[in-house]
Amino acid sequence: MEDVAEELNVKLPQVRALVKSGELKAIQIGGRGMWRVEREALEEYIQQRYAQAREDLAQGSDLD
């Protein structure tokens, strides 16, 4: 999930929080409790964030 954190420009605990909340889809693989975020799930999350940003701007939110 380090690669996901890097791509989203956030820290690993934030990625874990997104997965735990269900905002970012992930699967647990292997016997060591490793988590994997598929490229498609990451792209879906990013597109949802863009859609939310457009909606916020349309409702008059500032860019701050």
C-alpha cells in the first residue's frame, strides 16, 4: 500500500484509514495479512474524489 500512499501523496496511515472506512477498496492477500489495492479500485477512488471536488466547486466551495 506504500505505492498507493505515494500516488495519492498521503502517508500510509491515511491509506489504511481509507481502506478501513471502505472509501478505498482493498483485499487482504497471503497469510501475513498483506493488503492490496487493485489499480482499478484506486482509479475509481480518484475519479470519485474528482467528482466530489466538481460538486463542491459547483456549490460555491472555495479552493482553499
